[in-house]
Amino acid sequence: MRRRLAAEGLGSAFLFAAVIGSGIMADRLSGGSVGLALLANAVATAAILYVLIEVLGAVSGAHFNPAVTLAFRLDREIGTGIALAYVGAQIAGGIVGALLAHLMFDLPLWQFGAKERAGIGQWTAEFVATFGLVFFILVAARRKPATVPAVVALYIAAAYWFTSSTSFANPAITLVRSLTATFAGIAPADVPAFIAAQLAGAVTAVAVARWFGVPAAR
């Protein structure tokens, strides 16, 4: 269990540092082009996701996301205690990742997001982004487990662009991104609605996966 929690914490730290750090670097080097900055941010995020899932998947399952952990709890693959421990490790590791990103770019360690991300379009986008992520993970994990790293990386790269919210799709990273005033940030007041939409998307994905006949672990 210690190794599993360490893997979730370490993976979340690297993932969140990559999301925030690549956003900072992209914003600084893009010459004011938001599109170019988003592209760089998406590529870096997809790349680190592939690496982390490929390497740490055999240790903890490489969730790095409370929505994914919730899905596997609903499918009875993990127990409630383990699920809660995973979420704690994901958030703690994610905060460390955010602090490291700020430290690497000589920014104040503790700060709060200022970018407003609210409205029906953003909430719908987070529902859709999380639904798709969880659904495709469940299908891939049951049907073709070796494809999960590529499935997740490619899906997130695409979802950065086809969702209006740029696909947070992760309650832990949503919370942590409220602790950065950089390119990837979100205003703290907008976090609860994002998380609610993400959890709704995850629960719906589990139900639809079952309807499709994707077997749950027992």
C-alpha cells in the first residue's frame, strides 16, 4: 500500500507540475499567441501522461485523478479506504507539483488563481471531458489494457482542443490549479462547479460502460 500511495503521489506531482510548468513556459515563449501556448501545454500534458501511466501503471494503476479512482471504486476494483487514500495522495502530490512548478520558474510559491472559468458551456465541457476520459479508460482497461497509456494521452491532447474548458477532467488538478495564478490557473470560486460536473461525468461514464457490456472487476 505504501508503494501504491507513493506512486499516486509521485505521479500526481509530476503530472501537475507538467501541466502548470508547461503552461508557464508556453505563455512566456508563445509571443502572446494563446493558441500556440495551448498547443504546447496540451502536447506536454499528453507526453507526461503517457510516461507516467506506462511506468507507474503496474504499481498503483496510475489513476492520478479522483474521478478515475471513483470509477474503479464504483466498479468494486478498489475499496473505499484505498480510494480515499488514493485521493489524498493525489491532492498532496499535486500541491507539491504546483509548488515545484512555481519554484522552477522563480514565482511566488503560494498564490491563487484569477482566471474565471464558469458558465454552462464550461460546466458542460467538464462533464463531457471527464465522461470521455473515464469511459475510454474503463473500456481500454477491460478490453486492451496495453493501450491505456496511449488512449489517455491522446484523448487528453484532443480534449484540450475540443472542449471549451480545455479539459481539466480531474477534481484534484482542478483544486490544485486554483493555487496558481499562471496560464493554467482557475479562480477558486469556480472550482466547486467544475468538480461537480467532473464527478457527474465519471458516474455517468461508469453507468454507460456497464450498459455497453464492459465488465467490472469482481
